[in-house]
Amino acid sequence: MLSCQRLTSGLRRSISSTIPRRAFHGSPFLRHGHLTRPKPGTGIKLHFQDSKGAPIKTIEGNEGDDILSLAHEWDIDLEGACERSIACSTCHVILPEEQYDTLPEPSDDENDMLDMAFGLTDTSRLGCQVYLTRELDGMVVKIPSATRNMFVDGKKPTPH
């Protein structure tokens, strides 16, 4: 039995030295709540407003950042219960028609979730699915007065 253990451990060492080890990543690192804030004046500006049009906060983000992640980064009250998996409508935002028309069409999954959104409009999108481009600089993002959270109404998840 001792010789069998030596043979097995030797085999493991030779196999592990010939097989390259790689890290496994299921999603891009930046999609896990680690945003880099741009230097003031260099980013893409977003103006957040409440449902009545009152200003909440003006922020800056980088190209490729999504609205939900930016809202969490800048402490703006936008829920995002499903953590960007397109399984809820709690990050529903309303955009101006000019900028809405520059965005790619919503996916079928996004449209399905938007059907459940509170206060749906023709220019509604899920904040987790809107990625910043230079064309969106200066855009107003309106946050509806309520959300429909099928998990637990009122629970607000914290970003990881």
C-alpha cells in the first residue's frame, strides 16, 4: 500500500506540472460593483431626478458603466434586487426620448421585466442594461416613484 501511495502522489505531481492552471472568471470583474470614478470634469455626466423632476444628484461615469452600478456607487436610491440578472424591474428608469433612441433595442428578457415595472413609459429601460456612451453625456435619468419587488417589498440589497 505504501508503494501505491508513492506512485499516486508522484503521478499527481507530474500531472499538475504539465497542466497549466488558469483562473476561472464567469463575468467581467467590473460588473461586481468595482467602479472607478472618473476625475471630475472628465466623465460622462448623468443628472438623476425623482419622479416629479426634482434633482437628486449629478454624477459622472466612464464609458461602459451601467446606470444601476453608478447609482449604487454614488448612493442614489435605485434598488436593483436581482443584481443585474434581468430578473426584476426594480432598477427601472425613464430616459429622455433623444437619448433613448440612441440606445440598442431592449432584449426580450428586458422587455418582459419592463412589462412588470411601475409607471412604465415609452422610454423606460432597466438601469442595469443601459451602458454609458459619449452620446449619453448630460442625460437626465428619472427614477419612478415606486418599484415592484417580487422578492420582498421594501428590501434593498447591498452591493457586494
